[in-house]
Amino acid sequence: MPDPVARLGLGLAAIARPAYITSGRAGELGDDRDVDALRERTCALLDAAYAAGVRYVDVARSYGRAEEFLAGWLAANPGAGDVEIGSKWGYRYVGGWRMDAATHEVKDHSLDAFTEQYAQSHELLGDRLGTYHVHSATLDTGVLDDDRVHRALAHLRDRGVRVGISTSGPAQAEAIRRALDVRVGGEALFTSFQSTWNPLEPSAGPALAEAAGTGARVILKEVFANGRLAPGGDDGSPGARAAARLAERSGVPLDRIAVAAALANPWARWVLLGPVGTEQLASNLAGAATGLTPAVRDGLAELAEPAEQYWATRSARPWS
């Protein structure tokens, strides 16, 4: 059987900018969050992930300096030519490297935004950029119905870049199915789907399975529910408390259970990890070798929250 670590990817959202919404960052990240410190931490994570067998890295224009940090690491590691790179456009990072910024990122799914941001991504990553997602494509922004944007994305597709969407919000399934219907030049435009899936919010699962059935690639993000499904991440919600009790009864750290649960979806090509330090990464990676007992599987199946409730809770999370 293939090594399950090969199905894990490394996401840089939580490490390439000083503030993010994942709880528990401060414990390992600390207060030293200047550009040089986070660049060094990012490179250490990339070194450790690559040594462990991880071969997919996820970045985005809005993830602070994630593309820049990754580009520097790739230049310093010419032997890492087998790493696949995915990035995203549609949000701008406007936090100014401040923890107390009133706004950290701004959404823009216009053609002008795509043109500007793809040029920036390509300047840093060049032909290493293999997948380009619309960042958090939702029905309300109109990007899934914008023919001009679709034609521009089709130019990338026709040059060999895989085009896709990432999704968020309670209507993820609707966005996935709408994107699956988009054709340009008689061919499917969107063939990569990066969506939130975890035991608290599994609602996109059936649509993602449908996408995989068409030959599209599926990437799971936020498998730790932004820290709620990690040791010490109990936020007082019934779902998080039940998950913590389940981990305690099983004797397995909760982050490893979350990874194993995500990997149990046969239609998922990659499961993204988002650590801020190598200790977190090591624990996350151990989830690939974690078996789920029938009792744990049954317990996980009872954790799902209504999608609207889950996303309302996520929206209220502080940047820290």
C-alpha cells in the first residue's frame, strides 16, 4: 500500500503571516513574529515535511509572504523538484504585518484581481506553480458565473496549470457542484477542489466525492477546525468538548485522530496540515499511521455540527 504520508500536504496559511485564526499558535510560535523569524520557521517546516515525504505545498496571495518564503526555499533546495505547488488568488493580504490590524485580508474575485495576482504568483513561483485556485469561491461573489474570468483561467488550463477553487461557508457543496458544471472550450475548467472537511463540518463530503468521481483532485483543508480539533483546542462548544473526550478515552492525541479521519475519505488526494512549528508537524504527521477503532469512528460520526452553526463559530474566531 502507498505511504499515507504521501497524501499529506503542508499549508503555510498559519506561519507566513503574524496573525491567523487558528488557536494554539502562540504556544509554539511565541511572540517573535517578524519577517525573518517567520521565514526561518517556514523553511524549517518545509525541510521537515519534505524529509518526512510530504510533496504538496499550499500557499496563497493572501497568506502574508507565503509565496515568497516558499520561492526562497525552492531556490535553496533544487533537489526538491518533485514538490507540487498550489496557490490561490482572490484575497489580498492587507494586514501590514500587524497583529492588531482592523482588516487582515480583502476578497476580490474580479478579472483585474486575477490578472494582478496571477502575475505576482508567477513572478515568485514561475513554472513550479502547478495548481491555481480561486480562493474561497462562493455563489454570491459571481466568480462561478463570470465568463471573462473563466476565459482567463482557461488560458492557464491550456498551458498545463490545473485550475480549481477553494471553498468555505455553509454552501460549499453548492459551490463545488456549480464549478463542476463550468465548461470553457467544451472542457471542464475547474478540476481541483480544496474544501473544508473535518468531523465537525463534513457537509461538503458528498459533493467532493462527486468531484473526485469526475477525475478532479480533492484537497481537504482545515481538518483541525482551526485548532478546535487539536490538543488544548476545546473552545467550550459541545462538538469540541466531545472530541476532546473521545481523544482522552482513546489515548490518542486529537490532532492525530483528525488527520486519520480525513485520510479515511478515499476520494481525498491530499489532506493539508497547517502547523507553526516542527513539533506540531511531527504530531500531525503521526496521524497518517493512526488507526481508528470502531468506537472512535462511531464517536467521530456524532460530532457534526449544523453547517451554519459551524461557520458562524468560525467567523467569530479572533485573529491571534
